Amino acid sequence: MDIVALESDHAEMVQSLASHHYPSAYALPYETIVENLEKNDENSFCFGVESEGKLVGYLMAWLDTTMVEGRREKVVLVDDIVLGNRARHQLFRLLQAMIKEMRERGLRHLAIEGSARPSSGNTFMGHPEVLERLGYELTSTADYYDDDFDETLTWVRYEPLEVGQTHIDESDQLDIGFS
């Protein structure tokens, strides 16, 4: 399996994969996916997992403003992660690609935030050890009700560990189980 930078020509595969993992209320229109992938610039971190020419997982993230009230700091917002059954073990490599790109752009100091539904939270927030191996620690979580989706979501925040605080092992994959 290969980790690739997503571009607008991946939009149809992203939409197809997302439709298998999300209820229709969460579905993004094809045009919105294309727009998100076309803005693949210094503010965007979109990567996919390809196997035999097919997209089997993806991560879409970009620079945004924190959800922490009273703060106006920039963060990397992980907007969406989808991992098909064949790609479940690729979470580490997807996040590793994003963090490597953050470092290359001089953004390693930024916190990483994201929100998830209870049924999909296991992918991103259910494995803080994955981000810890990449130099980030889980510092905050909060549940909140989202009117648009009529559902309680969980927000998480990971902050960079201080240099020397941990050994950052980026050399291999971490096999994780999903229930």
C-alpha cells in the first residue's frame, strides 16, 4: 500500500469511499470534495492510501482556527479520516505523512485538532499512542452537540511534545485493532 498526496482527480474515489462509511447526512457533495482537494496548497494536508490503483483510505486536514474558546491560534484540523478494512493498519502512515509535511512547512509547532462521531471516533481519537509515537500528546477532549448533524461529537486536541520528552519512533507501522 502506498501513501499518496490527494489531488482533485481523486475526488470520485474519496466520495465513493466516504459514502460507504458515513450516513447520507454527512455526505459532502462531489463539488465540495473537488474544491477541498484543489486547494492542495501550503494550508492543506490531504493524503490517501492506495492499493492496486484504488483508494482504500484517506485523511483530509488543513490549517484552521482552534475550537478552544477565547483563543485565536492556528491549528491543523483533521477534518476527515476514512480507512477501509484493508487500510485499517495505515493510520500511522497517514498521520506520519501529514506530520512530515507539517515539519517541512515549518508548522510542527501547531496543535492538531479534530472531531468525530461516536461510531468513527476510534479511528483518530481512539489511538492517542499513534500520535504520541509521532511527537504529539492528547491534551484535551470535549463532547458537544452538533445541530447540523443532530448528534453528539467528540473533539480532541493533540499538542506537540517538547523535544526530549519522548522518543519519537517513525520507523515502522503500528498495528491497531478496531472493534
